[in-house]
Amino acid sequence: MKAILVKQPGGPEQLILGEYEQPLPSPTELLVKVHATALNRADTLQRQGKYPPPKGASPLLGLEMAGEVAEAGINCTRFKKGDKVFGLLPGGGYAEYVTIDEAMAMPMPDNLSFEEAAAIPEVFLTAWQALVWLGKLQPGERVLVHAGASGVGTAAIQLARALKTEVLVTASETKLQACLNLGAHKAINYKEVPFEDEVLAYTNSEGVDVIVDFIAGPYFNQNIDCLRLDGRLVILASLGGGKVDNFDLRKILTKRLQVMGSTLRSRTKDYQIKLTEDLAQFALPLFKEGKLKPVIDSIYSWEDAAEAHRYMESNQNIGKIVLRVD
């Protein structure tokens, strides 16, 4: 089969369209003909040699896909050949064919295209894990989502609104309106003012209950100050660095805060299956009704994967960057 290969660790120019051995489905797996996949930060890191795939996963890039079932393993009962499915992968999405455990596959809503469906799994599962499984976000609470215009950010805004909570976000100036259009109640230009000042002013110094953060070190002090009593901070990445200077740990004690970190790709298959089932139960009806939607910035042919990676690394996108597998 054809697949996007990494010639050697390095820049986007290392991505080429080549030949790779087609995977074979196990008795509990589906073989899916991929019609679309989408970019994630993990792809750019793996391309650079900084994020190896989990043990046993495909070495090919691609953490999500949408396509048609080409073959179902002998023990599969939910899907058959020709069914349209989408789902999260440990790797292998940048290819003509991929295998996925049947329990990890979700049925594609009829109102979505393959490109739209491919833009859902990684960001909505990550956002659901952060908001609900870890953050324990409850109706009536407030949540602050950093990088509100990112893939996970746009998913988190929509899910938080669907959970009937008040949503604050940070983003750069050109991306604020997009966040508001998705349902954010307050959008803060983090480059213009300390976001802590804006959050506390907007909430009458009460703060927020949950924060979803990708920046880590440089934001840590402000995050802690933005949390109200019994607040929860969920750190999903450390794009700004992993060290914190001059922090008083007593703030965590006096406010009874919870600080946690998480990744999704390294989780066990059982965990990912349960997370997928939980999100699907809540979100699939909302996708079918148009109340939730994948936010797509741009669609590239997979032959232009290198250009798509360059665009992601320029940090200009609002929402997902999708590859159409021609």
C-alpha cells in the first residue's frame, strides 16, 4: 500500500509518499481503507525523532482516521465491510489502510464527510478526558481553556458548553473571535495582558473551577491563582517549558487544589476503549444533530503532507489540519 514515510528524523521535507506493507487485521480488528486523517502535534514530534510510537504500534504517523471497512476480523460483530467508521489510532493513519480494534471504532454520522470525521477523534477524546474524566467538570462550573483555537481547544469549548458550563479561553488576537463563535463566554488575548488579571476581573475575583493547559511552566503560577477553592488543573503538554520558579506550594494546600498531568497515546487500550465509548455515548448524538462540529482549518492532499506540517508548525491554524488520502 501507499503511505507517508519519514526518510530520516528531521524537518517536513523528510516526509515522502512511498510503499509500506499493508497491515493484517487480528480477529478483533477492522481493516479500514483510509479516506482522511488529520495532523497532531505528536506527528511533528515523531517526525523529528522526539516522540517514538508506543510498543507494538505502527511506526507510521497518524493518530486518527476516517474511512470504510475493507475487512472485519472473524470475531468482529459491530461492523461489516463497507461500513463507514472513524477512530483514534496509536499510529498508522497516514496510509491507504490501517487496522483498528473494533471497540475503538465509532460509526460515522451520515451528516459528516470523511474529512470532518477524521478531525474528531484525537481532539475530542483528549478534551473529554481532560474536562470530564480528570477535571470532573460539572454543570454550572467555570472552565478556562488555554490555546482555545487549537484542535483540542475548539473541541473543549464545544464540549464544555454542551456540559452547561461557563467557558473562558486564551488565544492570540486573530483567533479570539473564532473562539467566541464556538461558544466561549470570554476570550482573552494572552499576548496583551496577563490572563490571570482578565480571568479574575471577569469572574469578580472568584476564579474558575477547571483549567485545561498545554503551556505548563510559564503559566503555572497564574493558573494556580486563577483557580477557586477545590479547583482542578489539568496539564496536557509543556509547550512553554517544564520548570516553575518561585512557587509557594501552600497555595495548593489552602485552596485544596488538584494538579494533574495526562497523555492519551500512552494509555492502555482498555482505557482508550472505555474513553471512546464514553465520549461516543455523549457526543455522537450531538454530532448527528449538528450541535457539536469538528473545526477544520484546512484540508491538504496527503501528497502535500510536508506542506501541511510546515503550516502546523507556523501556529496559524484555527482547528484541525486534515489530510485527504487520495
